[in-house]
Amino acid sequence: MSSPSRDSHEKIVITGAANGIGKATAIACVEAGYYVIAADKDRLGLQALQARLPTHRLETHLADFSQPQVYQSFIGDLYDRHRHNALEALVNNAGIYHGKSVYDYSDEEVEEIWAVNLKSLVYLSKDFARRESGATHLRSIVNVTSVAGEVGSMDALYGATKAGVIGLTKANAWNFAPGSG
């Protein structure tokens, strides 16, 4: 029996898939029969995921979502360069937690946490929704956040970005839900 092609399975994109919640989500989705497109900047973590999961159910992409050229083109590249015809779900899981006072952040770290924890989600979500707007069945965007977005955090930037993710998730529902356009 031949291996099914990557286009014969429902596809789920997971960012931050090399470790933690993202890795557990990728494993659970593959075990449930989905084809997972796993993206992360952790090359070794992605290689470990590849070693654990069947190659006909997993595709990995080395992607640093702190870089605008990455988060602004990632979804489009999946369709155009990697020839995916349809994606069923996007799990925005990539995130950074520095665990330090706002006084201790460098300007580069401020930009990085805003990009990874919030800006990339905006671009990935809108690009996914735009590409899948004509789908005949429902698509899903799942944004992983933290209780720090509701109650705050000693790491003010982390808490602020996670509060932003909660707001973005609500806005996505308004903007992308069937019949909202």
C-alpha cells in the first residue's frame, strides 16, 4: 500500500511547533490523522519532531516569526511555493517569554516580542483568512495566549502582547466568521 499524498489529508499549520504546547499539538494532530505543517525557528526541535512523526503526515519549515519578511509571506508561500491547495486550520502558537522587568528589555527585545507574540499573528491570520475565504466548509484559527493577558505579568511586555492576542482573537471572530464580510 502506498503512502497517501500530502494533499489527501486535512492540513493544519502550527507555529512554534518544535517545543512545548506547539509540539504537543503537532503530535496530537498527526495522531488524529491530520497533515501538519510545523513551523519554528528551532531547527533541532523540528528535526526531533520529524524523527518522531511519520513523514507522510508532517512537513516542517524553519521560520523565525520575529522577521517581517517571514510572517508577511509565510501563508502565501505555503500556497504558492509549496503548492498547498487548501489549509483547514492555523494554530498561532509561536511566542516568546523573557520573564524580566520592562526596564531590562533592550530595544531589539521589545521589537522581537511584539513581532512574535502579536504582529505575526495579525499577518498570519489575515493571510490565512483571505486565502481560505472561498472555502466550502469552515476553517479555524486558534490563537494560543496566556492567563497573563487577563491578569498581567511581571513581564509587562509579555502580558501586554498576550492581552493583545485576546483582543485579536475576538476581532478575528468578527472579521472572519462566515457572513461577516
